[in-house]
Amino acid sequence: MIAGGQIRTPRLVLEPVSWRDMEDMARLKADAGAFAMMLGGVRSRQQAEIEMAEDLACWARCGVGIFAIREDGRFIGMTGLHQRPDGRGMGLRFALWPWAAGRGLAREAASVVLNFAHDAGQRRVVAVTRDTNIASRTILGGIGMTPCDSFMRDGHKMQVYESVRPARHELPLSLPPRRPGGG
């Protein structure tokens, strides 16, 4: 699934973020249409630069992190995992430019990143969204995440979703069938 540092889907190319993505990421994170509902809301350029450094550190530390999403070579958004500041664990996040929404691209990108995260050894991945954010809730349910908790933040009810896959060493071993009359 990841070859040459990329994940490819039929329509998208996802690459781990790098400093060359800084301009695109800063613009996306400053846009209220794309980032207003994200934890912390819209970001200043300085905040976006701090987060880029954190994203790169996450890749180095955990082997997973944030991806830039491109369609036909054009930056359309971001998705990936980050260490949630509220202690809930590794959180899946996604944000696309509003003009890129409505075609299933966020679902496509989030789905392959969730699978990538589990394949990379992340046993549990969470995602948090406002209860009223039906689009995000639909995406999260559509990629197999299930509601597991809720809480209030800044007057908004938040829904916590999770995806849990057993670690490879926790998977049941498949035993050969017993031979009739044999022990």
C-alpha cells in the first residue's frame, strides 16, 4: 500500500507531510471552511509551523503521522494520525478544502490511512467530532469506526469513535484440522 513513501488510491496520492507542504498546510489550516471545527480551530502561520514540526516528530517517533492529500497533483487537504493532546491516544483527523468536499475523497483518504495505521502497529485509533458534524460522523462510521464515548467541549457535545484491531501477537492461531481418530 505504501510505496516510495506514498499511498495511492484510484483517485488520490497521499504522502507524509514535509516542509515542502508548509504553504499548502498553512493556507488550509487558516481557512475557516476547512479547519474551524478541528480541535483548536483555525491556525495562524506560526501555529501551523509548530504543528508541522510536531507532525514530523510524530512520524519519527511512531512511524505514523499526517499525510498531504493530492488529486491529480493538486493539494486538496490532509489526513492522518496525531497524538491527541487530551490523552485519548492516537487520533485520526482529516480536513479538505471545501471545494474538494462532497465526492467521497475524505472517506477514501481516511480509510486508507486508518488501514495504514493498523498495519503499522497502531492497535487503537480514535477520532473525535462534534455531534452535529454529520459529514464527519458519516465518514467515520463508513470506514468502520464505532462510537465509544462522548463529552462536552466548549458547549458542544463531542462524539468519540474508535477502531480497534488486535495486535498481530494477539490474533488467534489457526490450528490444522484434527484427523479423525487421531490425537
